Amino acid sequence: MIAAALSGGADSAAAAILLHDSGEKICGVTGHFSEENPGSLHMERALHICRYLGIEHHMLDVRKEFTTIKDYFCDEYLKGRTPNPCVICNRDIKFAVLLKMAMHLGADMVATGHYVRKGFEQGRYYVSRAREKNSQEYFLGLVPQEALKLSVFPLEEITKPGVRAILDSTTLVIPPRETSQDVCFIGQEGYVSFIRSYSDYQSKPGVILDVKGRVIGKHRGALHYTIGQRKGLGMGFGRKVYVLGVDMVHNTITVGDLWQWPHKGFVLKGVNYMKIPAVTRPTEAFVKVRYRQRAEKALIMPGEEGDLFVAYGRLFSPGQLAVVYDHDGAVLCAGIIDSPFDYPMDKIPDLDEAAV
């Protein structure tokens, strides 16, 4: 039996319908993450989908476990880092706790409404880009092998219009925009408001610095800014400038031009390997450090204690997820950016170009 994860949104509903219509034996499972998630409307929709399909529906209570995601989210921001709560939730909650609960219900596998392809090569499971242009393999970069083995992704060849067509062929009523949302717990007021209420942290105005440390303006509070941010700086500079640094301890932000970004790479920690079992020598591949970003060429090198060194000259922020791809869009590995690492490029040995 396959347990279909149902959020009450369009994507997960379409995934369940595809499985059911293909003759698979399925049940529906919905995670209860917090008092407000899922909302009563989404909960009712998930139940209605199961009634429509004639399958059982189970609510799985993970509220206690989910508090770790909120704690992580706040802690990272208050350190001046950029957290990836959806990525950590996928690894620690959806493809761990919820998967285990589904197994206890008698399920053999778990299906989700992610737009992603699952592959298997040389004894290893991996995810890669799906047909949908907003493919979501980036968000599954930390899901381990044992969880991928037990996972099904019915939407790998389906686009969002295709999902709409599937739902329109049924009597289910799910509004077009009712798809899965990122950072489900922060609400419409944004992350700063959530952190204030969840942690009692109170942001206060501070100064804006240039790359030489000179004061050039004032800001609302360092918590409002992340590295790479260009809009919402609160003042005009006469040109495009970007946030190049966030110092929560001193409540300052540093801004400058893109060419003033000082770092040429970063240390990648907590590496999760997918299509490859390890990086043993300098390898050229493609790296994405934000979801809505094109993967860029980078050099991946083995580091100490399982870390990787990534030679990468574009903007990045500690705390972000960095996903390493091959030329076919398959995920080789992924990890969390920990700190800048400036590698002397003239000392790089010959490359292993197998991943290019």
C-alpha cells in the first residue's frame, strides 16, 4: 500500500488521483504540524479527497516534532544566517517521522505531490528535475537514501496545467492557487513578525555600512535583511546595491556592488549524497544556492571531516542549502553552506570532469 501525503492542495490531490487511477492501493495521510497547520479548510479538503477516492484517511500528529523546525528557523535568522525550513522539514519530518508513521499504518511507500523525478543508478537513489518548470528537486536535497527508496513522486511528468486538468476532470473543488506553500508557519505578516512573537526578539534600527566599514545610512533592524537582498533597503543609492553582509551581534548590514562581493567559495557541511557516493577529488559540476536560481558551474573539492569546499564566486549566505547537479539536472549531493572559503584558484589540481 502507498500512503499518499495530502495537504489539501492541488498538487498532492492530483498525485493521489493518479495513483488511484493507475490501480495502486492507497490511503491518505495528512500531517498535523501545528494548531494552525493544516487549517480547517485544508484538513476538510484532504478528508474529502479520500472520500472521493474511497480510501482511508489518517491524521498524523507531528506537532511536537515540528517545533524543532520553528526553533531552527528562528535560531538561524538570529545568527544572521538564511535558513531553509522546508528543506529541513522534508528531511526530519516529512521523509522521516511521517514516513515512519505511515509504515506503522501498513504502508510500503509514501507518495508526495512534489514535482520531481526519482532515479536509480549504480545502487543509488537520487532526484532530478521534473518536466514542470518549477521543479522541486532542490527542496529534497537532504532526503537520505533510505527515505528516497520508499518514496513515490507521481507528478514527475506532470505540469501545473496538467494538475489542473486532472482536478477539473473530477468533482473535487480545489482553487487554482491552492498549492503547497513555502514556510507554512510564518503567515502573511512575514518572517520578522513570526520571529518576534516566537522568540520575543525585538529588532531595532541600526546602521548600514559600505564594504570599507563606513556608515552610509540607517536600517530598520538587521533581522529584516538577508545576503543578496536588493530591494527594501529603505534608501536610494543611485545604483543597484546588494546586501553583502548581516551582522546580528552589532546590528549592522553591509551593502555594495556585486563586484565587491569578497568571497570565492564556501564550506558545505552535513553533505547528503544522492547520485554519487562521495567526492574524492576536485570535480566540476553545477551548483544552486537558491531555489529560484539557475544552477551555475562550480568546483567541488573534498574537505575535512566529510565537509566539501565549493569554489563559487556568486552571492551566497551561510545557512542556505547548496545543491550540486550534474549536466542532466540530477542531484549529486547537497548540504548546508556554513562559512566562506576562499580557495587559491591557481593551486587547483586537474579536474575530474565526469560530472559536467
